[in-house]
Amino acid sequence: MNQTELLEEVLILARQAGSAIMGIYEKDFNVEYKADESPVTDADLAAHKVIANGLAHLTPDIPVLSEESADISWDVRQTWDRYWLVDPIDGTKEFIKKNGEFTVNIALIENGKPTLAVVDAPALGVSYLAAEAIGAFKDKGDERIELKVTTKVNKGLIRVVGSRSHPSPDLAEFVKRFDEVEMVSKGSSLKLCLVAEGSADIYPRLGPTCEWDTGAGHAIAEIAGAKVTKLDGSPLVYNTKGEYLNPYFVVSVIEE
């Protein structure tokens, strides 16, 4: 299966998971809390099941790491040079608030780098998809447009993406480097997609995230032409350590 076919199959799978989520979203649903106090719902588990089963059928030789099945030892994971990184619902807090800003995230990681991905926002009716050999796209079901960022110099108004659920003093300090700032609030991995589609110029993530929160959006943004780096300018990479926490990072189209 070539990249184009694989990407389309993963898009179908993400949308199937989205349909399972929406069936629960539109009703009353159960919310439980993990040991780290992060919420998990019936919809997270339903979407995980759809994706895990679908990927096992689609690419039986590629292992899957999902937020809902993350208890895979580092001894095993460090042998992987290729695997699926999945967050069945990124933005569970947005899901619980019913503001629509949650996503299904599926990314193929190869040698520590996301190379193919889908981010589906089922409540908004929009999907983002990307593969290195093809490009990045925004798909509304009846229309698909290619995403290519335009770099800009650090002058005038800079549109900065901030988290709807995680505002921070560090972000307030970070944006002092810009002359004029417009804050754009958005939940989940849609923040990375906003930079990819040109709706924002920079997304500084100065708070905790896990690898499954960012893998798919990272691919969309980077393949669209944005830079995704740690604060020191080095690439953000995956599956290099025992824990799943990301360092702080920045997604940007601003020229240094």
C-alpha cells in the first residue's frame, strides 16, 4: 500500500472513530478520572477500540501506541523504528464542555519523526491529513484544500495560539518578544492545525503534553511547512525515552 492509499484509509478510520465519539457526545456520558486526574470518557474508549482494531487490520505488522493502551514497556518500545501513535480523543476537557474542539489523532512515527497523520474534528466536520510524499490538506468532506504556510518576519501583528483550557504565565512572558499580539484560543491538537492552515503564526506550548497529544498535529504542521521545535531550536522527536512527556515546544511560521 502506497502513502496515498494508506493516508486515505487512515482518514476513513479516524472518521469512523469520530462517528463512534459523536454517538456518545450527543447523549449523557460517563466521565472517570485517571491517576493523574486527567478525565477519560466512554467515548475515549470507544474511539480507541475502533482505531486499534482498524490499524491491526490495515497494517498488522506495525505496532500501535495509544493513550488508552500506553502501558508498553520502554524495553519493547525502544526496538520500534515504526509505529502508530494514537490519541483517540485529544481535548477530552473540550469534549466534556461540549464546545466541539476535540480531535481524533492518528500518526505514523518513523525513526522518531511523524511522517503521515490524520487529525479529525468530528463535531466541527473538518479533517486535516498529511503525508511527507504528498503534502498537507484540510478536508471538509465536500472540499479538500492543500495547506502550505507562508513564512513571515517578526514585525507587526503576530497571531499567537493559546490553549483554551491551559492558559499560563509563561505564555504571557513569551509573547513579550512581539510588537503586537492577537491571541487565538483553541482546544486540542487543532492549535497545531491552525498554524498549518495559516490562521495563526505561532503556537508556543509552554506546558505539559504527551507524545500522543502532538504526533498527528505535528505532522500536519511540519508537512505544511511550519517549524516544530523544542525551545532550543532542535527538532521535537518521539519514542526516545521511557516516559511519554514532551518537552516544551514551539510551532511557528515566523522567520528567525
